[in-house]
Amino acid sequence: MFTSNFAVQPATFGSFDEWGCEWAIDLQHAYRLADAFGEPCVVWCVPHNGAAYKWCRAGVDQVEQIADLLFGVDA
């Protein structure tokens, strides 16, 4: 039995907006939604009881982001 859901919204929102987010059926779905936004996103974990909290950042080709960290931006 699941005790929380995941939601995705652009990182620029700053705080969780239950009406402005896209709801995901699971974490993999949340990653796919984040990729579809085409901009950095935050995946939120939304417990059935309690406040939502940031789970992770996603979207915008993760491999490219890791390469930028390792080799510098636009290396």
C-alpha cells in the first residue's frame, strides 16, 4: 500500500503548488514528466498525511548535467 504520491513541477515555482503540478503514478512516471517539461524540475513526494517535500531534481538531460559537473559547462 502506497503512503504517498509524486508530483512534478518546474523548479522555478519554488514552493509546492498542488494545482500547478503534474501528478505522477510512480517515480518513473515522474521522471518522464520532468523530461517532458524541457526545463529543470522538482519531483515532490506528497504523503497522504503531512506536507509535501522535495524528493529530487529531474529533467533536462541528466547525462548532460553530470558531464557539465565533471568537465565544465559546454566543454
